[in-house]
Amino acid sequence: MKTAMKTLWLASIVMLLVTAAARGEHRAVSFSAADGFTLQGAFHSADKGGPGILLLHQCNADRRIYDQLAVMLNTAGYNVLAFDFRGFGGSKAGEYTDFTAQRQLIIERMPGDVDSALTFLTSQSTVNNRALGVVGGSCGVNQAVQASRRHPEIRTIVLLSGGTDAEGEAHIKSSPTRPILGAASEEDTNAAAAIKKSVGLSAHRDSRVEMFKDAGHAASMFAKQPDLEADIVIWFRANLPVAGYGLPPAIK
């Protein structure tokens, strides 16, 4: 039954992607972090309004690694924001131009930058600001978990190839109503172990881990495991319903 349902979803997603490719509706955006630094991103708006999903990239890539996933999620009815952490992609400026050299400082700024991104996302007129989801890859995994700790309106998270700290683990253990999807590749040993540990702490009955072989790291897995993107879309449709939580989209 689950296989048949997934096949049906995949067929639907392929058809929707054709439509989305022709439409190509998204816009470049910028917003300020708490310290005034300008962060660059891309926002995909849901025509009829709906939940918002934030995409947090890994630290060996930038927001573009989520280009196709963003289109797929948007076509499925979600508002989607992908942004570049400072020191990456379009957010390289001033003292933040080299992540390798400024790693500790940039990581210290990440929680505030994530909060600023969520503020921007929930300020958009088509976003149901009480129904949010986050995808985090690698260094973005801990940021996704911590964001869900700070923001109860985040209903579900997707974690790719990474772990969280003790505070994040305690949060997962104490959040039985928040389902988590994790994914990693077996040869990515430390990341795979961290994903299994983090998701294993969740008491939600639907939380699960998808393991692959020779697929790579975080969102890079999409290239060798294209079904993973479809699985993420299906996950959100099941756990962050487009018209869920008894709330209409916050269309102003």
C-alpha cells in the first residue's frame, strides 16, 4: 500500500514539476540579520497561500543546492525560502567572505540568521505563520533542531547527514508531537550515526530514518538518490498539511 501511494505521489510530482518549470515563479530576496548584515535568498510563493518551509544548506555548498527541492515543495503548495548563510553564495560581504577562515564566527551567527530568515518568511502574506517546516543539511542540522526548539510553530523537521548538540537532543526527546525525517548515506559514517541517534530520540511514531549507500553527504545525496527529494515532499504533505491545523493561510 505504501509503495503504491509513493508511486502515485511520484507521478503527481513529475506532472507538477512540468507545470512549475514552465511557470518558474520565485524571486530573489534579501533581508537583514539582527546585526544589520544583509542575507540573500530565494523565495517561492504559494499562489493560494499555505505553510512555510525554510531550507538550511550545508557548509560545503550554498542555497542553490536546494533549487530543485524548492520548486518541488512550492509546486506541492508550500511557500519556500532558501537563503545563503553569511560567508556563502550571495551572502559574502564585509568580514564574512571565507567560511574556512571565519568558521567559528559564522557558526556563532547562524542561530540569529535563521531567526531572521524565519521572521522574513512568516512576514510574507501567503504564509500560514503557525505552520512551518525546516530542512537542514550537515551543519544546518543542528540549526534546524535549535530553530524548532525556539519556535513551536515549526511542526516538523527534515535532517540530512548531521547531528545536534546535547541541548538539541534534549529538545527532541521532549517533543513527542514533532515528527522527524532523517536521511544519510552509510559510508558517511559519522553523519549516518548522528542522524540515527538524533531521530532515534524522537518519541513520535512516524519519525524515521532513510539510509542509502554511496549517495554522498546531505543535499548532495539528491544527485544519486533523486527519490529522496520526492520523499521529502511526501513527508511534508503528510506531516505539514497544506490546509492543516484548522487555520486558513495568513493571506493579508
